[in-house]
Amino acid sequence: MLNSRFPERIDQIIAVIDATTAEAADEAADALVKEIASRSDLIRSVNRPDGGEFFERNGILFLSVDEVQRSTADLISAQPFLGTLAADPTLRGVFRTFSQSLEGVRLGKAKLESLTPALDALANALERLDQGKSPAFSWRKLIAGKEPKPSELRRFVNIEPVLDFTDLQPGRKATAAIREAASRLGLTPERGVRVRLTGPLPLPTRSLPPSPTAQSSTVSLPCFSSFWCCGSH
């Protein structure tokens, strides 16, 4: 019944994207959607069930009252940071924000201890960048003041492929195109992003165990032949 009402959910490929920060997970999911949406020869449709314009505008409606109050309080407390960064969303703007914060400490309007998490996060990001690694700097984590949940670092992309039934694996070409797109975009563990494909189509046929029924029928044939030959004498 469910499949008949939602046929587009049959034979889907689900891309599961994990990243070191929530921002990186969002950017990776959006980039993958944009990259493969143009492959109409292999991809029938692609969408993000956990993102898009609707959730950007109305996502707060899915939060509990406590979560809305907590998020609002975090945004209010971060207003000085957000105002400066909105005007100059570059590294220069980041340092200007910290400079203003230190001025607030000098004037006694803020405590230096309150800046420690932000300074540690920035130092860690710059150190990773200097080592040639992907910096894992998250403003969401900084504003929230706590580690994100694993679910907050994961995004999903639903993909309906064009199936080629002349192939033993009808979704093979689409699966390969998705993996190539992820690699081309640099969505790799080395850059702090991991992309996995799940669902019935990405599973290669060779990974499936042989059918017990097929095994038993293969073994029973010579046994039956021997029995028939013995019985005929």
C-alpha cells in the first residue's frame, strides 16, 4: 500500500553524509544535490528530506518550546559576533570580532573566560589548516556552547536513479556517477566529509551470499542422478 502511494520511494539510493561540523554537512549535501541534478540521463530526481528552502524558513517550527527558547537566548548572546560577521564574513571579520570582544574585556563589560572557547576553536582550526588538514570550525557549536549530537553532523540525500534493466545491476551507472561526483567535489574523509550510499541499488551483486535454495538444488541434481542410475540396474 505504501509503495503504491509513494512509488518514487522504491529503488532509491540514499546518500548518507557525515562531516566534522554541521555547516560542512549542509554544504556537502547541497553541493552533491546540485552536482548530480544535472545528470538527467542517470538521475530522475534528487532531494534533501532534511533540508531545502522549506526547512530553512520553517525549521524552527519542528523544535520543542525549550529548544526554541534556548536557541533564541544563544542568538541574543551572540548578537555582537553575528552583527560584525554579517558585515564582513571573512577571516578579517573574525579577527575584528575578537578584537571588539577583547575591548569589552578591557572595559570590564565581559570576562576573558567567556572568550576561551572561541579562541580555542579558532586556534585549533588555524593549526589544522597549517598542517594541511581540513579546519573544523563551527559557529553553530560556538554559539550553542556544547558539542553537537551525531545526528546534527549527518545529512541525507534521496536519489531516484534512471534504471538500466539491460544491466545485471540496473542502478550501477547511477551509483558510479554519484560516487564520481562526490570525489570530484572533494567530499572525502581527508577533507572532513564522508559520503556513503545505501539502499538496495548500491549493493553490488558480488557481495550477496549465494542462495541456499540454489545451493541445495545444485547438490541434489547429481544425487538424484546417482539414485536413478543405481535404481535402473
